[in-house]
Amino acid sequence: MHLVPAERAHRNTIDDHRVCDAIAGIGEPTRVAGWARRFGLLSEPGRLTLLLAVHAAGPISVTDLAIATGMSDTSVSQALRVLRTAGAVEAHRDGRVIRYRLSDPQVHDLLHRLSPCPATTSH
Amino acid sequence: MHLVPAERAHRNTIDDHRVCDAIAGIGEPTRVAGWARRFGLLSEPGRLTLLLAVHAAGPISVTDLAIATGMSDTSVSQALRVLRTAGAVEAHRDGRVIRYRLSDPQVHDLLHRLSPCPATTSH
DNA sequence: CCTATACCTGCGCAGTCTTGCAGATATGTG
DNA sequence: CACATATCTGCAAGACTGCGCAGGTATAGG
């Protein structure tokens, strides 16, 4: 199969079949971009720590997250804003407390691989 | 159990048990940092595309990767340098061609989830 | 209504990262 | 040896990112 786009065909390939395999393996650029964005969310120690905490503790407040992670309230809030905007977590208000939980199944799945999630009843 | 470090104990928690669950779920900071670094490698579209290509095509040259991804030789080389330095891929010289393959099982595993890796004989 | 608590937001600085250019190195060929 | 190919590297510009400070909003309680 000839998966190489016309505009690149003029260049000399070294292993034709590998080029085709590679192109097939890459797939939709939008899908790749989506995953890259997802991984980007997990790439910062602070955010990853928060996600692990949310994953392990379920609906948890900003203050508790700050205590558990040792981060400042502001840092936690800022990081959560990024995660919320990206759709990785969602917020639920309960009085003056706002609790966060995971909202992206794919992210949840990735986190599940990092920490076995011992006895969570949420799934 | 009281997992909250002494220096943070003075602050008012909202749900004590959730704080403890969170701390337990976070685990070793060094481990978290390691995964964050890993995710960071996958967070850039160019690198992720390259990794997917290498994953699908096996030992493949820089030139072929450039053709398959539509990136410039330089960009591919630079990205591969980062991945190589981080231990995600390894290079093997064959004449004037250098072929790359995945060298980090964890990264391999993550990629495997993104594209089912149809008929790779490498494992 | 006034205060305390819980959380959010805008802004500016500093550090990091990606990219492209230009050039260097290494290998095969005649 | 001269040349083409394949890949690597250093450097500088530009974009992006996380962090802390200061201040703003929302809810509960007296």
C-alpha cells in the first residue's frame, strides 16, 4: 500500500514498508493531538500528584488536596482550573466546599495503572 | 491512620479520611516525578507521533520517520535526541543509517494502549 | 450586617521548551 | 580523494508554563 502523501514522495525512503507501517500506526492527527494534550496534563508533578490524590480519595475539597499534597491553596486551585478546563476533573459545590472528582475515563484509566486504586467503591 | 505530616497538621481538614486516602494514593514522590517525566515525553505532538511511528514500524531510520511524519529531518533528530536521552528509545547504527526502537517498557505499554499494534512480531 | 472560611482569578516574573538555521560529523561510492 | 547521503549538534529567537502575590467572589454563622 502507498500511504505516503504525494508531497513527500520525492524523497528517498530507506525502508518503504516501515514508512507505511509508521504512517498506519500514527493514525488520525487529531486523535494524536488529543492524547498529547492529555499526557500534557499528567506531565507536571503537581497536577499528576493532584490527579492521583483525587483518584484515590474520590470527591475531595481544595483545602484537603492542599494539605495532602503540601501545595499552597493557590497552586492547587490553579492546577485544578487547568484540569477542569481540559475536562479531566469536574467540580461539585456543597455549601462553601467544592469537591473534585475525575471526569475523563481515559485519564482515569491511566491513573488506575499508576496506583492500583485499592478499595474504591466508585467503580 | 495519621498520614498527615506534622508541619501541615495545624491546618483544618474538611474530610480527614479523604486526606489520608489521598496521601496513600500519591505514594512515593520520586515515583510520581518519574511518571510525570514520562508523560512529558508523550505530551508533545511531534514526539508522540514519532513514538507511535517507531512503535508501529519497529527499527526505523530518521529519514523514514521524517517522511512518515512530515516533519523536517532536524526536528525528528532533535526530538529523538530528547527521547534517547530520556531512555525512551535507543539507536542502532547500520552503515550510515541509524534505526530507532523503543527501549522503555512503560512507554511501550502506554503506546500499546493508543494503537493496538496490529502484527508486530517484537513481542 | 459583619466576619470567617473556602475557593477563584488576574497579573507579572522567571525558568523551560520547541524550532529553525547553519554547520559539523560519519559512512558509503566512484 | 572528492562527493553525496544520513544524521547530529550549537545557538538564538520565540512561545509556553508554573508560581506567588494581591485581591475578588461565594457561602455559612452570629
